[in-house]
Amino acid sequence: MQQAGASELRLSAPDVGEGERAAVDAVLRRDQLSLGPELGAFEAALAGWVGARHAVAVASGTAALVLALQACELGPGDEVIVPSFTFPATVNAVALVGAQPVIVDVDAESWNLDLDAAAAAITAKTRALLPVDVLGLPAPRAPLRALTQRPDRPLALIEDAACALGASAEGVRCGGDSRLACFSFHPRKIITTGEGGAILTDDAVLAARLRRLRNHGRDDQGAFVDLGGNARLSELGAALGRVQLSRLDVMLAGRLALAARYRQRLGSSEALALQHVPPGISHNYQTFAVFLRRPGSRQAVIAGLAARGIQSGPATYAVHRQPPYAGQRAAVRGPLPVADRLAEQALALPLHHRLAMDDVDRVCDALLALVG
């Protein structure tokens, strides 16, 4: 039971204001709710903010991943290497196009893809690498590109940057110099379009194909030249996203300040470990998570925080342990001890625009009291 007098601190909350409401209302007053001016304006603003040549907005982050895989012509008989410690959408997208996910372990400090495990998993059937910027921490781009640029048979590099808008690697914003980087605008992400996503690319041919694939394979002349479905982002979502994007710098600054307070308060606790941010990498803290060093303690900590009016939960999942991938649907290059430990002991804490510094201190005080 929540302690009397304690207001609830939510794990996450979207940052939506009057500007977004006015933009959505303006769309509702027009006749066009799909493939209209808001979509183009949002895509141009997104590409410009990130520093990419092209942005293709779609209906969800999962749709972004699926379309990126389809644009690379991946399907049955192809293997795609993915990390286990991620939201299942990453691996689901590979299975949905008929390719085989090859699930590998993650690094014990950054929690991102273990590059040595990925290299060891490459076979004659491997066609692509699908790293994840887990919780908003970018995977280092240069080593990933070196791994895919094989002289005998180059691999496609498709970046699951769903959580990483506003983060950067090696001085470049995520998606700014990518062949294919996929983002999500779910309400838990840095900006939201309600539901939605986007693919950022520096390749004009790929961008054109992605636009066809999201719209039933239809080209600019109205001919159906690809096998595509409906993955369009609505004008309402694009309008919402355009205003959100105009406030992104301010939103990021607030989030980073709160995350810095968390790190200051929790970084010296012997009961906890924090996600390591490597040199040259900038985290956006889409999720702030800690690792509970004592195995088996997470549920008691979640319950203890809830009793104090504080929401928390698993940081994310070990996909190789989920029922759809327990059989032949994926190849697990295991054991995967790091992903297993993180799935059981990593804890997400509240982080969003409604939090004040005093709220972060309240969370830290409660967590430190619970872990000893």
C-alpha cells in the first residue's frame, strides 16, 4: 500500500503542451489527414535536426525496423545478428520478414551489443547486423561499421535507434550519418507522435523505396511497383511530432540534468551499478536504469518503491528467454549470461519532464534505503 500523503511518481510521462494541441487541432480543421503537408514538414525538420539527408516517417518504431529490413531485401534464408537485451520489437521485426534472428549477448558495462559475440556469430548466411542503442545509449558506430564492411561479403547495418533521438556517437547525432537508422516516437520516447517512428538514411535510393513500402508499394506516379503495406504516419501524428521536435533541445536539457542528479546520488552505492557511458558517446537517458547487485532482489525493491508512491520496473528484456524465441524461430548464440543478469536485476527508475530535482532525491533516498 502506498504511504499516506505521498504523491505517485510515474515511471514515464509524455511532454505534451498547448503547442501540440493547437497543431493537432489545425489538422482536424483541414480536409487532409494522411500524406499531407504536416508529414513532409515533420520529415524535413527531423532530418535537419539530426543532420541526415532523408527522413521517412512511419506508423511505429516496429514498422521502421520492418521496412528497413525489407528495403535491404532480407528474408527467408538470411541471418540477422541482434542483441538479446532489448525490447522484443527488435527481434520480432527480423522474424516478421521471414529472416532468422541470431541472438547474442551484450556488454557487461554499456549493456549494448557485445561486438566480440557478434563477430563470432557471423556465418555464411549472415546478411545484416541490427545493434540497439539500449535505453538511449548509442552503440559505438566505428566498430560496428568495421564489423560490417567485410571485403568478402559486406553486411547491412540497420541501427535500432528507437530510444536514441538526441544522443550522439563520435560527435554525430544518432541517425546523422547512417545508411539506415530506425527511431520510435512511442509516448515513452524522447518525443512522441502518439504512435510512430522514422527511418533516417543518407541514401536517396533507399529513401525512395522506403516511401513506397510504407504506402502499399506505390510510387510518385501512382504505380504499384513494390510489395508494400500501410505503414503511413498520419497528419495528426506528424503535426504532434513537428511541435515536439521544436522543443527537443529544451526537453533533452531537462532530462540530462535529472539523469546527472541520479548518477551523482547513486553512483557511489556498492549495492548498485550504473550503465557505463564510453568516451565519445552521449546518452540521452530515454530510460534511467540501475543494476541491483544482489540477485533476486528486484521484485522486493519494486514493491518497496511502489509502497512509497514510486513506479519502477524492468529496464528491458532478455529476448532469448521470451516464449516466441524458445524454439526454432531464432538461433541463440549462448549462453548469454550478461543479458540474463540484466533481465533479472536491471531496474528502470522514473525520468520524465514532470519530475523535479526533489523528486529524484525522493527516489534515490527510497532506493538507497531499500538496497542497504
